[in-house]
Amino acid sequence: MKTFEFKPKLFSLLNNYSKATFMSDLMAGIIVGIVALPLAIAFGIASGVSPEKGIITAIIAGFIISLLGGSRVQIGGPTGAFIVIVYGIIQQYGEKGLIVATILAGIFLILLGLFKLGTIIKFIPYPIVVGFTSGIAVTIFTTQIPDLFGMHLTEAPADFVSKWSAYIHGADTINLWPTLVGVASIAIIALWPRVSRKIPGSLVAIIVMTVAAYLLRQYAGITTIETIGDRFTINPTLPKAAVPEMSWEVIRGLLPAAFTIAILGAIESLLSATVADGVTGDKHNSNQELMAQGVANLVTPLFGGIPATGAIARTMTNINNGGKTPVAGIIHAVVLLLILLFLMPLAQYIPMACLAGVLVVVAYNMSEWRSFRVLMRNPRSDVAVLLVTFLLTVFFDLTIAIEVGILIACLLFMKRVAETTNISVIRDEINPSKETDATLHDESLSIPSGTEVYEIDGPFFFGIANKFEETMAQMGDRPKVRIIRMRKVPFIDSTGIHNLTNLCLLSKKERIQIILSGVNPNVHEALAKAGFYELIGEENICPHIHAAIARAEELLKNTLSNNRRHGTGDRA
């Protein structure tokens, strides 16, 4: 087995690094840093922490993911996918609990990379990904309603239904000026691409609305437009690292949330890297990428940061602006650091309604409503998975949604594999032209009287073992020899071995001999380790159908001569 090799993409690309490449990375890094600024602030506030912690996350995690990652152009940082789960953890466990959960998630991600599970993450069904992504989008939109409309609520309910009930009852507190700021922000972001695609609409909206709100407050006396400075005290410095106290009780309580963060981070980062590969023609290293994500989420919370992952929008911005290597991601982190140290005090003038508008657009882009609509036309099983994941995310909890979604995915996978495994019974003759282990010069391969041949086509695992038993039971007769052809069985699990063992024990009582034909090396090894061959004897394990039928004829001949010797005829 090949051991894991720690090979960050950056190190292999530096060998042929040139000045021209650096200039491309420099320009892309500066632009991506500017694009990431409003998003980092918005994601930090929406997650329930102070705005600078969103930027700290983008700086530290963005640097580590680019330094150690397995993708050429991946940009890491806080994303909208984590808002719901992070906010829930802070509400229940506080910021110290979030730090512990993020560190645990980092450990999980490192283990996923070490055990080479990066490729397995990609097999999570698309309906599940769309289901919880759309659910997160609806939840983000819901949480932004008070800031978008400047509402003053007496309570902030946690669940979806109670939130909307509170909004309806608090509709009379809607404030005109924040509403105008929020709606204008959404309009600018939506329409700005017609003017320029180089400069992000979210940045333009924040600059325009911040200036407008400042002027309205200073010269028109309008003080109802709440800003970041009205709600938060901004600390424009990098905090010192601090290791939180960890008790087993806290860790045990946070394990489900940490698992959710890890799975979300793994899916989103690998999805982002895959999308980037499709544009650049490069190929990322999934396991290396998970390792980098893990290290980032292990280190970032020590400085007060929140969970981070690969960000599709920022990664695409990097590509579109000429980013060639992970150096662009490192430069983006440096740009954000300079902004934090020297320009962060200006962030206090940004209106909360404007940030809400930014997040509403983020939620819309996350919603994947077109994909959702298309999936609703798919088979009912896919629609069921989509709706269950979506509704659980919206009405209950993202942790539950992911756990149930993955469970459903596993069950559907096992069901579909079981449906592809066929069991057939052959009694008369075998057509060599349709067989891979019968020679073609034979016109047909006759099956001796008193012999039945069972063909298993597909994996022999717990999902199919009972089906095989049922097929045997339905036959109702008692041949003298049963040949079980396993040439098309790629693997067998413990339940399959158990059922096969029971069949042999039952057949022995009924004086029926079992012969296995065409067992492949993997299945052969599994049966040998389980001591199965001691039950039926090595001589009854045949390499192909010719040898199996010859062995059956030999057994039948011996049985007939023994019966004649004892005068029992064919009654045995």
C-alpha cells in the first residue's frame, strides 16, 4: 500500500517560478484580497463574532491553505457555509466552545487526508450537497432580515419558524433608511457586473453605502442607520495565540458539531478545487488539500479565528485575474493583513444593512435554485434525499441534516449495489460463447444430473447475502452437488462469508456438496482468513467452470458407487 506523501503544490511549482508568473500572482492576490475583505467582515459578523475575526480567519487560514494545499489556485478563508453551524455553537457553547470545535474539525480533516479519504468525499451524492447548500442559503437569508430592514426585535429566536413569526409580529419596527441602504446595496451588487467584472460589486456597494450613511448622519441628522461601530469595538491587531482549556465533557458535546464543520469544509474545499481544475486544466491533490484545510483549522482558532475552507467565488476571482500559483493566495493574505493593521478603523462606518445586503446576495448565489429545480425532476429517491436534507437544514439543524444525509446516501448506495447484483440458476447446459471461463471450442457445457449451478454476478455483501439465501430456499429441491460460480464477485464481506458458511453447514446435513468456481484472489484471501476452506475442503475450490463440473462428476460417481456398494441405489 502506497504511503501518504506530504507534497504541497507550492513547493513543486517554485522550481520553475518566473518574474512574469510572480507579477500575475501579485495582481491577482491584491484583487482577491480586496474582494475577500467585505466577505470576511460579513461572514464574521453573521457567524456571531466581531468583524476583525473574520479577517483574521482569512489572513491565517488563507495563508496556510495556499502554503500547504494541493491546489494551484485555491483561495481559503471563511465562507457562508459555516455561518449557521458557527452561530449555533457560539449560542450554546460561547466562543471558547467554537475554538474547541474548530480545532477538533482540523484534526478530523488532517486524518481524512492522512487516510487518503479525499476521493471518497467526492462520492457524496449531488442531491445531498444541493440540499444542505440550499438550506444554508435560506437560513442565511432568514438571519439577515432584521439588519436588512433595520428591525428592532425584543427577542431573537433560534429556530426558523419562530424567527419568521417574530419578523411578522415585529413588522411595525421596519425602518425606512436601513431598508433603503440594504436594497440599494443589493441593487449595486446585482447591476455592477454590467459596468465592470474586475472590481467586485460587494466592495463598490460597501464603499458607496458607507459614504452615503456617513454623509446622512453628519449633514442630514439621520442616526437610524446602524453601523459596525455602533455594535462592535474593532481591534485592528493580530491577537496572541491562546490554547483553550479542553475537558472531556466539552469535547464530547462538541464532537458532532466538529464533524459537521470537517465534512462541510472537506466538501466545499474539494468542490472548489475541482471547479478550479475544470477552468485551469490542472489537477489538484485531494488528500494534500484536506491536510492543508486541517492545519488551517487547527491553527486559526488559536488566534480567535472561525472555521475556514476553500472559497469557490474567491478562487474563481483569483483565476479570472491571472493567478497562476499558490503565491497569489499568500499575497491575498498579506493584503488583508495590511488592511487589518492600517485601514480597519474605517470599517466601523460600514452600515449593518449594507452587510446584510451583501449576505443576501451571497445566500442567493449559494441557493443553487436552478440545480434544485432540475433535481426535482429526477427519480423519486433523489428528490426524497434532496428534500429531506434541505428541510432538516432549514427547520432543524445542519449537524442533523449532514448526518442524516450521509446515512441516506450510504443506504441508497447499498440499495443500488444490491440491485446490480444478480443471482441466476443454471441446470441444463452452459453456453461457452457467453462465458469467460469456459473454452469456446466446446459447443456446450453439460451440467451433470443431480447438479445445480448458481451464478452470483456482483459484490457478495450483507445487502445481497439474504437475497442469495432466498433464491436457494425458493428452489425447494435437493441436488447432490451445488456449484456456486463466483467469477464475477469482486469482494465478499463478513455477512456474505457468514451466509455462505451457513449454507455449507446446512448442505452437509442434507448431504449436498458445495463447490466454488472461479473465486478471484481478493475473495479467495477473505475466505481463507475466515477458515472457510476447512469447511468444504481445498479440493472443492475450482479455478474455472470446467474444473468445477469435472469435480461434480467425480463426486456424483463416488456417491453412486458408494450407494451400489451399500445397496441403497439413488435414495441417498
